[in-house]
Amino acid sequence: MKRVALLISGGGSNMLALVRSMTGDHPARPVLVAANDPGAAGLVRAAELGIATAAVDHRPFGKDREGFEAALLAHIEAARPDILCLAGFMRVLTPGFVARFEGRMLNIHPSLLPKYPGLHTHRRALEAGDAEAGCTVHEVTAVLDDGPILGQARVPVLPGDSADSLAARVLVEEHRLYPQVLRRYASGVRAPVFLP
Ligand code: GRF
């Protein structure tokens, strides 16, 4: 059974979708949900599901990323995860942190990578007049939002869409895609899956 630690920054809807999927014959189980904000609503939801939680506030560390990560790593290493899932985690990790989990760390990004790495993905898709948008699960490497793609799901951009309405439509697909990719990944499958 694979041990999965999940990193969040906010509400944790992707974390919940992953946690709820790890039951029955699923080859993995959640062992920790950690956040960079002690006030992240997702921590409360994880605790309600009986999962160990931890929070390290990144703000007191200011520009000291390594210091913040060292504090976070203490919790992560104690949980001994086989796989690390970034699920709405909004801190950019240093190459040193990434190297420690390379080949066993996943992230969900709300665009059809390689299009629109970084922030404001839905607004950028609308500004570009794209007919489609979507989300991507990828392995995390030292280059932001750039690692090997493990899965994608597409949605149409509809007339009158705002960044918020598009984000809501994509989020539904995120909650479908990420659990499927994690199940495959925990079973050793690296071939990407593209959801209809
Ligand atoms: C999601 O769109 C995710 O892709 C992005 O942050 C949003 C919120 O995620 N990184 P969650 O509800 O906190 O999982």
C-alpha cells in the first residue's frame, strides 16, 4: 500500500477528491495533509476525515524558502510518504525540495499544459480566444508547471464565460482527473490518460 502526503493552500477540494478516492482496492492511502496556511479550510476537512494534518505558515519565513521548506519537510518526512500530491498548493518549491521527491511528486494545474503555466490561466485562455480549456496533472520537476504530463481533461469555453465560470467548469474536471491519475500512478502506470 502506497503512502500519500497531500499539500494544500486553501479549500482543498482536490485534496478531498483524492482522499475520497483512496478506498477499497485503491493501491494508496492518505497519511498526511499539510498546508502553508494554518487557516486553510482544507485542514479542517481533512481532520474531519481522520487524516493527520500539519501546518507551517510560510509568512514568518519571508524570503527564506529553504527555512520554510525545512519546517514543512519535518512533518512530511515523519509521515514517510511514497508519493507527494500538490493539490491547490500555491507555493513555488525550490529545486532542492523538488529533487528530494523527483519521480514521486504530482501536481494539478488548471490549464492544458504546456499552455499557460503559472497564474491566471482561465483569464489568459479567454483573452486568447481559446475554444477549449482544461486541466493537467503532471510530475513535478524544477521547472514550474513543466514536468511529464500524466493526464489531461478538456472543457469547452462557452460564450459569455468569465474566468470564474470557466474555473468552475474546469474544477469539476480536476476532481475527475486527479483521482484517476493518482490510482494509475500508485499502480506504477506512467502513460498519460486523456479524459473525454
Ligand atoms: C484549483 O483550480 C487548482 O488547480 C489550483 O487551485 C485551485 C483550487 O484548488 N491550483 P483546491 O480547491 O484548493 O483544491
